[in-house]
Amino acid sequence: MNRHTQLINERYDALMFAKSPEAARRAARELIRVVLGDEAAGRPLEQAMRDCCRQLRPSQDPKEQGRFEAEFIELAIWPNSTSQKVAA
């Protein structure tokens, strides 16, 4: 495994196993930087996560791609306001 792939895997794992919303956002920003480059760091988190997903998990099926992107975004911006607070 090359170093770039290893960095992506480390950042993705940090995002998947984040223990707080702040840790999730930080991991998402780091993943975006590794996948899309430093210039992507200033973009809105949701759009940058969509672009990141298109690089890491592309799909020919638009519905499937939309689902993949929604999952990436959900990882980065949890808890999603009221629904997560009610469950807690």
C-alpha cells in the first residue's frame, strides 16, 4: 500500500470512529485535504465531502452515488441536530 492510500485509510477510519461531532468534522476536513488537496479545505464541508466521495467511491448509478454521498456527509456532520439529541 502506498503512503497516499495509507493516509486516506487512516483519515477515513478516524472519521468512521469519531467520538464527538468535533472529532468527526476534524477527521472529515483531514480526509478532504488528503483526497482533494489543500485548496479544498476552504470549501463548504458538505460539498467537499460530496467531491471526496466521488473520488473514493464512484458509482455509475446516480441513485447509488447519491446514497454514498449522503452517508459520507452524515459521518462528517453528526449528530444531525434534533434526531440525534432525542435519541440520546
